[in-house]
Amino acid sequence: MAATLPPPRLLPSGDSAVTVEFSRTIDDDANQRVLALDKALAAAPIDGITETVPTYRSLLIHYDPGKIGFDALGEKILPIATRPLPPVTKARRWRVPVAYGGEHGIDLEDVAKTLGTTPDDIVIRHSGGDYKVAMIGFTPGWSYLSGLDKFLHMSRRQSPRLLTPSGTISIGGIQAGIQCLAAPSGWHLLGRTPVRTYQLHRNPTFLTEPGDRVTFYAIDHKTFEDMDRAAEAGEIVAEQVDA
Amino acid sequence: MSRLVVASIGPASSVQDGGRHGAQRYGLTVSGAMDRLSLAAANTLVGNEPFAAAIEIGPFGASFTARDGAVRVAISGAPRNADIAGSPVAMDSSVTLKDGQTLTLGFARGGAFTYLAIEGAIKGEQVFGSLAVNARAGLGSPYPRPLQAGDEFTVDAASGAEELRIELPKPATGPIRVLLGPQDDEFDDANKALFLDSGWKISATSDRMGYRLEGPAIKHLHGHNIVSDGTVNGSIQVPGNGAPIALMMDRGTSGGYPKIATVITADIGRLAQTSAGTAFRFKAVSMAEAQDEARKFAQTIRSLPDRLRSSDTVTLNIEALSDANVAGYAVSAVDSGTWQVTAEP
């Protein structure tokens, strides 16, 4: 029998939620355990759990204390959370078009300057990456990606922008992101995608799931306009391939 | 069908219900009423499900006019003066507006949010089971934004049912109860004590997303950046400047500041109804107490239909009578579950 994994910390988030914390840092192994626990709870639901929210390093489990108490829930979760990870299954992969630079990526040149290279090199490195959706949060559809080229790791802006455009493709720290709605952000804006990771009347409403793989490819600004119109009309415009 | 027209309304007023559950994993926040008990009380008065969509009215005044027929409504929550053409309408009661009549509500006299429920509930297009307004995400129906004068709702014509009032449990007083965590280990004992032992005020810059707390600066043990993790209603996060923010119904689904404590479910509505500038304290409780209070809170909401009274009954304050030793045997004659008596005919 395979050895069990070290137990996560069970941190109370009030009387109706528990944070199952696998790591304090951004760590791909921890994220895999978060997503594995999330999947296991979806496959074999525990009575009383109402909603789960995967993040980089922890799974937030909302539950009804009228159905199950903190201790009883913890006793049910721990054996599942310490199971050896299942073999990696095939993930969905999204190929996401990006119009880099210019009005769509106002920080591209500054990022290149700061890192001592050319904007083209930044585009090649960013679009050449193999990313995983580690979590979705902050605003609807905002997909936080792990897998950013180490060369592109740089601290966030000193002062966050109060508003950044919908579809922004950006980097911040060791993370990359696909932003859906216009929102404040302290990340560096490299480009924009016409892809809507969240669109209300489309099926599916949310495109990406934690665990999905993502790659980017560059498009010119004219193609962006065409795809943006199609996306507005409800087309997905990201290409789905098997990983 | 009748219409209910918003004749005038202040900021921070919107359609809210029990909230939007199941999509926090996609970054979609829950939203919903800031004070769920008051929402449920108003809905119960007009025969709706407790968490049906109603109008959440912010601290300023508002008025509503019935058109194309009568409309039956009820109000509960932050107390305010209310009248129809000069005749007063009591809080925690239902009333029917005849065609053309206007219900006028004054400023909140304490607290912030009052709920106007409409018989048959507000109708609209649900997203993830909710009509609640989440302006940032463009969600909410029939108006995906705060309400404005001139907005109107197509509603059921008034049923003509007997008007009711609701006898709510005496509101809890005392400190707002919290459970420490999930990141209380990011603070040393002195700063945890500072959080629990200090007086706090809610800043006027607060909104449905978060209540900013004014008081001493709380210092972190290892700095203010943690790797983002999930938030809940009532998470109290401490950003870099040390001024805690209690996350409310329009919170982001994840956040990257350490969360020192979480307001217990039973007290979130009380915190929501604490007016800006009013001094209050926090008190840490055990998980057992918090979950017990959460179960009692759920039971109170389930019991609301049993708390309805005909609006022509009179309440006797039995405790006061007992204290004065005048109630005597009369106490046993009243409904022992609710301490109500009906007026002599």
C-alpha cells in the first residue's frame, strides 16, 4: 500500500467554512493536491459540503454546520486529503490568441526594458510557455496561471492601476493571468485576448476550470478585432485541444 | 399585474436575495442581502420564501408608488419613519399600497439596511439561482446595478390578505463575535489582543464589498503578503496599513492579505447593521459556540412564519410584567412559545 502524504492544516474560516491548507507558498505539488481533493469531493460528495473553492495552495470548503460540525468534517476530509495523488490524467488545453503590445499591452516595452531584452523576446517567451490554471478568483473568470518562464518573473507595479481592460493578459510576480472583466490590477499588461473566460449567456458560462492547461499564440490587432466581434456574439474563439 | 415604481431612492440600494452560490470557484462572488434575517422577516410577512428577492434600501430615504393596481409590501431591518400619505407604517409589518399610493421611508435611524419585500417577490432572470445585484460583474435582475428613481417592478396584484406584523427575537447586543483564523498565526499574541481588546468604528468609506475598520494599526508577524486563498462573508483581513477590513457580501472570492479572524454567521447581519462611526468591539468565541449560534440562527429563520401576528394584536412585554410582579397567573394563559396575547375584543 502506498504511503500517505503529509496531512494538510485545517484552518477554520468562520463557522461554515474550512481552509484545507497544503502549503503556505505557491507550489505546484500543493496545487495538484488541492485539485485532487477538489475532484475527489466532487466525485464522492460529503453530506453538508455546499461549495468548494480551489486556490493555489488550499481548498476552501463551505459547509452547513447544521449538517456537519467542524471536527466531523475534518475527520472525513483528512483521509481523502492524504491519499497518494492519482496518476495525472489528460487535461484540457486551451490555445488562447493574444494581441501583444501597443494599446493592448501597454507595459510590453517597459517589461522588455526592465528585463534587458526586446519586446519580441518577451512575446516569444510568454507565448512559448506551458501554463496550468492554478485557480480562478478575484473577479469572474480571472484565471491565475502557473508555469511562467523564470526569466519573466518580476515584482508587481508599485502602484496598482485602478482599471485595466477586459481580456487583459498580464504577468505579476511568478504568475501569469487571463483577466476577463475590466478590473483594478497591479500586474504588467502584455496584451489582450478576445477570449471571454466568463460570458453570461454563453454555454459554458465559464470557459476555464482549475487544472486546465493553457498556451498562448500571437495574433495581429486586426485579427483581434475580428475575433473580438465573434466572441461578443458568443463564440468561444479559444481553440480546445487535448493535452 | 401591478407595478411598483421607485419614486425616489438613495445610493447603496439594490435588489438582493439569498445570494449566488456554487460559482465562487470561478471567481463569482455570492452577493445577497447584508442582513439575511431582516430580508427573511420582510419576505415572510408577505408570504414569500425567506430568501426571495427584495429591495435592500441603503441608509438614505426612499419612496415607492403603486401603479395599475394595489401592491402589498413589508418592511424590516434598520428602523426608519415610514408612512403612506402621512399615516405611519410600522417596521416589521406588512401594508397594502392602493393604486397611486406612495410609501415614504425616511433615513435609517440606526443601522444601515432596510428590506422592502413585495408580495409574490421581485421577478427577473436568475443567474446561478439569484437575482442579486453584483454591479462589478454586471449581474442582477431586473436591474444589474443599484436602483435609481424611475425604476419599476412588475409585481403581483395585492392578494388582499390580512396585514401582519412579525415578532422578531430581541436583537443580540454586545461585542461582535468572531472565530480566530484562518491566518491568526500571522499575528503575535500582542496584536491578536490588540484586535480583540480595542474599540472599533466602521469607516464611512465602507460598502457592500467590505467594511473598513478604524482603530489601532494591527501589525503582521511576517509582512502583509500571503499567497491568495479563499474568502468567506465576514473574513477580517489585515492589509499593509494595518487597518482591518471585514469582507462583506460583494467581496472578492480570494484575497492575499492575512485574515486574523472571521465574524460568526449569527453576527454578520449585526455587523452589517452597525452604522458608520458607532463604537463596537469584537469577542473571540469557540468553534462549538459559533456553530451552535449558526444552528440557532438558521432555526430562527425557519421559525419566522410562527412569529407572524395579526397586525391588530397587542404585545405585552411579559418579562417587564414579571419583573414588576404583576403578571401572576396571566403568564400561563398566553402562548408560552411566543409570549403574545391577543387584545380583548
